Amino acid sequence: MERDTLIKVFTLLLVAAFMLELFSMRSAVTNTPSLNNTPPNQEPSLYGTGQTSATLLSYRGYLNVFKSGRDLTANSSLGEIRNMDGVSYLNRQGGALTVIIDQSSNAPLIASEIKQKFPDLNVTAVGQFELPPTVEFTTSDGRRNVSMNAVIELEIEPDILPGDNVTLSLIGLVSGDSLAGTPLAKVIPTQGEALANATIKNITYDYGVVAIIPWESRNLNASRIREALSKEVGDLSMNYSPRSFVLVNGLDSASDEIVKKVENLSYVTGVFSTEVDLRDEMNDSEKLESDIKGTLGNNTTIDYPSSVMEVTFHSENLSKDGLFRSIGWTPVVYRRMSIEVSGKLNISGVEYDVPSNTTFDEMLVDSYSVGQKIGVWLNTGTIGRRIVNLKIDRIAE
């Protein structure tokens, strides 16, 4: 495929993917005086995507209240909104409401009050965001630092306060180091990390077992182990693939002649950079070390990777002694547990309320009890003052 064709295909895919995301939310972007059209440029214009931090400057002096598929203009109960502090009047048109407010800075507070009284409705506002001087864009021709110095408007849920920073995803027509026109933009979650207090709420009978098998013992009888385990726990799933290779330091920079000598060893099946693949039955580390060092020198170091056996099952009367006996090595035993996180989180110096009923199902080492308090590190996604996603990363030490 020719280069021009590749660029066209890349551009079409890029625009299509971004537009699909834009249509999944109610948003708008408008031109502002601070973002002018770029002068004619000899370089071709290419669609590109970027991601940047932006600062909310202010809101416009109204809120939009709507619900997809519903006509709100004749809903008399929504007249309560007119009596809220800071609301000037209501405009009912096109199945939605426009709530005119006294001060644009009160948009988050009034929107929150509307959502509390009418939780099934959508409330948005138009926010003005200041972009940084330059943003890195990715195009079909690579990455470019594009001049911005722009203020753009987006219709968003007004849970962001003026002065807050958010993360914006951008798409635009890149011409040289400038944008040809105004970029399309949407607010996306800002990724972070937080330490949280959690409680073990429930422990199930779903188990996971991981056994580390030494290199010399990797050529084990997996069928025999599976049969013995089945007698202990019933139905199970077992995954085991012996790691029949070693890593030889310096082999990747050795001459072709030396590499050939290693490849010609009777138990070697292949050499790839520093990895030497072996027959499964080759477990004599002394002979291997003698042969490799005899070829590359006594200062050569060899890494013998362990193999991993993974077993999962459900059992309400597990005997760990029987489990250990069947496997032959002492494994680490995990159980599926329900973990509840509550209270507040400190994310990048800002305090957030954890959404109610935030629980996670995780496989944890079988050493916890119901009601036990633990610390967990969470990967967080926030938009303004709202947590939009949480995921457990690891248990705190």
C-alpha cells in the first residue's frame, strides 16, 4: 500500500473513532477570539489527536436540563427549580429547560440541587476552558508540538469548579505546528492514585493456587498432579507450561561462530538473543553450565527461570494439607473476597467522597477474615470533584 493511501486510511480511522466517542456524550465546542485560523501553509494538513490538561475559567449564565426521549416542557413539577436560590427564570423549549441563573459561578451548586431533587434528569452547563500554549498531537506523520493558546467551550456536567484542572482529549486538523481551525474536544477522566481504607465484607469458597516450580523440577507429571488434586477438591482448572529455556548473559553480542556452537548442543532446540531453548527433559544444570561456560567463558552468568502452576477450583471443605501433598510444592493459596471501600480519598491533594456501595471482588491471599480492615492502593479516574472510576491496584504493605 502506497504512503498516501496509508495516510488517508489512518486519517479516516482516527476521525471515525473520535467522532463515535463524541456522539456518546452531550458536548459542544465553539470558536473563541483567542484561537484564530492558521495562515496558509505549504505543509499538508493532517488530522491528529492530542491530550492535555486544561483549566476551567468560568461557566455561561445558564443550565440545560433535559432527559433523552422525554418532553420536559409540560412537566409542572419542574417549576420548583424557579424557586431555588440563584435562579432567575426558566425557559421551556424543545422538550428541555434552560435555567437562567444570577451568577455563573453558582452553576455547580444549583446543578447539584437540581440533581438532588430530580435525580433522573441530566443537567449540563457550558464551561470555558483555557488550553496550554502547546499540545502534542499524534498524526499519521508522527508527533508534533502544536501551538494552542486557546479558550474553548464545552457543554459538560457542572461538577467542576472554576480554577480546577481537567484532562481534555482533542482532535484537530494539524498544519505545520498550528491547528487549522478549532479542535473538537471532550473531557476525559484524569488518572491518579490513592491509598484507601477497606473492609473485607465477604469471603467465598472460590480458590486460586499458584505453585512455583524450580527449573530442575519443571519436567513433572502434570497429569498425576491433576488426578490427585481432583480427589481433594473435585472439578478444577489447571494451567502448567514448563519454561524449558535459560537466559545466557552476553550471548546476544557473541559471534556467529559461538552462537552456532551453542545451537549445536544436543539438548538445545533454538537460540534467540540471550534465550536458549531446551528439550523438556534437559534438567541437568551442572552439565548445561559446563557446556555454556566452556563456550562463552567462566564469567558467563545463566538465569534458570522457574515455572508456574496455576489451579482454580471451588471447595467448601478444603484440606490444605491434602492440597500441598497433591502438588508436591508449597503453593500460595488465594480466595475470592468482597472488599468495600468507603469514606474519603486524597487524590493529588484534593479530597473526594468515595461513591456509595463501592465494592470489589478480588483474589487475595487466604489470610484475611470477614470484617478485617486493610489498606489498598487504588487507580483513580476523576472529572472535576467527582470520582468516575476506581480500580484496586495492590494491597498496601
